[in-house]
Amino acid sequence: MKIDLPFKDATLCAVDALQLDLANPRLQTGDDHEASNESEVIEILSDIAALDELILSICTNKYLNLEPLIVHGPNGGPYRVLEGNRRLAAIRLIQKPSLALELGIKIPQPISIEVKESIKRVLVYRVHQPDDAREFIGFKHINGPQRWDAFAKAKYVTNWYKSANGTLTIDDIAAKMGDNNNTLRAYIYAILILDQAKDSGQWSIEDRAITKGRFAFSHLYTALGREQYQDFLGLTAGWSNKPNPKPIKKSYLGNLGEVLSYMYGSQSDARSSLIKSQNPDLKDLGLAIADPRARLALQNRAPLEKALDELKEPASAFHDALIVANLRLSRAMDLMAKYAGGDEDIDILIEEIYQRADTLKTMSDKKRAKTKR
């Protein structure tokens, strides 16, 4: 279908002349969502963008042209949707019940004639170049009413920063977005650093220990605000408003791969993530990498808790371990009342605990006796 759309003027356009954006920033969640056709885009959006809620709204109230889709393309079309992919995906599913069934998305039935008519043509706004829509899209989804996932936001502003080829600073982008420049600085540095880690072969998102679920992007950009991580990555002097596309110096690339593997784990290195809970594990990991003895423990695959013992006086570390053991034993005692007995594995475990406690008591008595001489 050939349709000539005017530039920069809201106009009704047949949905058949529109195409979903295969590189839609919303798809950037850190989970390598790549689409080669519209059906794959719709499938990804159905997982991350609550299409069922929008479909229900359209089928209940019909499609309302409250805000135009922003499009770009040659005269006659087809026109790629830069902004409004979620809405177009919902319309496609209403128009193609077989695809909705395949994706497990329920389409309310019956669909009224009024609803069907409302989704034949939608309001669009054509721009000369994708960059012409960048500020509006960025504001809406970064600091506006329909915010993207943090990783998608970060990829968007980083691509914007890089495409400016040095003509924009982070403060410039923050001013256009109405966002905090410190937040955007952390976002951009984090993406540049992830790209550099992958390009240098140090670490990649695809190699992280847990690949299901969203990438825990906040671990990295939060860590970059901490002095220990900045020092470890050599960023103290380069934490600027206009970062180098490759922020990490060559001499620190080994440290980069090391800290990312601690933070997220590594399949190729058979290493699990040390961050079970961002607070306090992220802070504790920063303390550990800043101390030579604790870092050596991590390098030798000690758990974070054991590496942190290297930061304490021996008596303090021992005392803390006893407190933890006592709390866990106290919980076991509370649960004992509900245990019927007779489980051989449990009996063996209790015997091991008893033997260790007895050894601990014997050693403690000997040490106490020595101190009294």
C-alpha cells in the first residue's frame, strides 16, 4: 500500500503502511532480544511490555488517537514506527487472532465493528530523520510517563551520546531529557564499560551465570558511584561529563573482567555471582576488591563472606562467625519441635554439628587455659 505522508503534521494513516521497529529501544533489556521480523518483535513485546492490558483497553474503549505514532520512511512507505511500537503490536494482535493464540495472548471476543474500524487507520507524525524524534522519545521513556527498563534507557542515551561524535556532553543530554545528569552519567558509563568489556574479550552479558530474567543492570551503575569501584577500574580521574567511548584504560581491563565476573558470575569460568542482594553485597564486594588479602581470597573462589573476614581482626571474624552459627542453630532448635524424627540424613548432619561443636569447645578450653598461665 503506497501512502504519501506529509512531514511534521499529524495525519491518519492505514496501519498496513506501518512497520514495527526491529531495533526498538524497548527491546534492549540486557537479555539479547533480537528480532528479524515483526512476529518476533511482537513476541518479545508480549513478554516485556504488558500487551494484554493494552489490547483489553482497545477492545473495551476502541483505539483512541490521543497521541500520534512517530514514523519515518520513504515517500509512499512503508513507514517504520519510531515511537508507538507497543500500540502497533497490540493492533496487529487484534487483527491477527491466530498470532495472538500462538503467543498465548487472549483477545476479548467478540470484537465490535467499532473497534475494528478504529484500528484500520491511526494518527501518525512523520519526521525527516529518526534523530528528529530523539528528544521527544527520550523524554517520554526516560523521565516521562511511560518509562523504559533502566537498561533500555541507558542504551538509548548512550547511542545518542556516541552518535553526537563529541558535540554533546552528558549535561546537554540531561538538560534535554529533564533528568538528573548524575543518573545519566552512571547509565552512559555503565553501557560504555559493558561494551568495552565485551569488545576486549574480558566479559559479556551473554556469559553471565544467570541468563534468565532481566539483566541486573543496577548493580553496575550503582557500583560505579562508589569510590572503591572507581579506584579499581581507574576511573577516579576520568569520571567526566564527556567520557571517552572506551573509559577503561588498557592496564585496568583485567580488573574490569574480574569485577564483572564477581558481580554477575561467568559461565565460561564456572563462577557464580557474589551478589545475592544488592544491599549489602554490592558495598561489601567493593570493600573486598579494595583490600589485597580479601581480593586474593575472591580470586581463589572464596565466598564473599569469607573474603570479608580478611578485613577483620581474627577475633572479630571468629566472633561474627559464632554469632551467625548460633542464630542458625537457634532457628534449627525452633523447627525441631515440628520434626517427627527418623530421617537418616538429618541424624548424620546433627552428629556432624555435634562433633564440630565439641571440637570447638575443646579448642576454646585449651586456648583459655593458655591465657591463664
